[in-house]
Amino acid sequence: MAPSREEFLRALTDTNESLKHILETLRAAYTNDMKDDDLRIIFTTMNNFDPKASRIEELLDEINNSAYGQQVHQGNTNPEGWDQIKDKYEELRKLEEDMKQVFEQCLNTLGIKA
């Protein structure tokens, strides 16, 4: 079953906001005093996640540009086309959880609570 218009928009917004929050936290944590080992761990972790981050961006674009996404953004409370993007939406939700775990791992390396 398709999420409500509000749930759909909130999920897309939450994904963007989560990315921004975590990246801002990592940027704020970066200092010249960081241990080389910690930097290597973080860079390796982030590089390993990069293909998934690219996929998140692709999915957001595909979902937002889909007929369903366009109808939702135009205020339609009963949009059509959910079946065409359902799998992408579910993949996005899964990748978002993966992303949060990766960033939390980076923050833990730095001794920072997310």
C-alpha cells in the first residue's frame, strides 16, 4: 500500500535532512588534530559507502521525477503510479538505514554521539 502524501513527503525530506545533519556533524568534528588512523578509517568507510550514496541520489531523483512523485508534489492527495516506484522507495528506505549506520560508525570512531 502506498504511503500517504504526508508520509511520502516526510520520508523524502527526512532522507535529505539526515544526510545534511550527519555530514555537518562530520565536518564540524574534523580538525587538524585528528589521528591519522581515525582519518584512514573514516575515509575508507566513506569511500566504501560512496556507491550507495550515489544510488540514494539517483533514487531520490527518480522518485521525485516519477509520475507519482510529481503528482504528490503538485498536491494530489490520491496520486497514481505507486506500483512503478514502490521498489525504488523501499530500496531508498533500506539505503537510508545503511547510510545512518555508516555515518554513526564514523562518528563513533571520532568518539562523537550522533
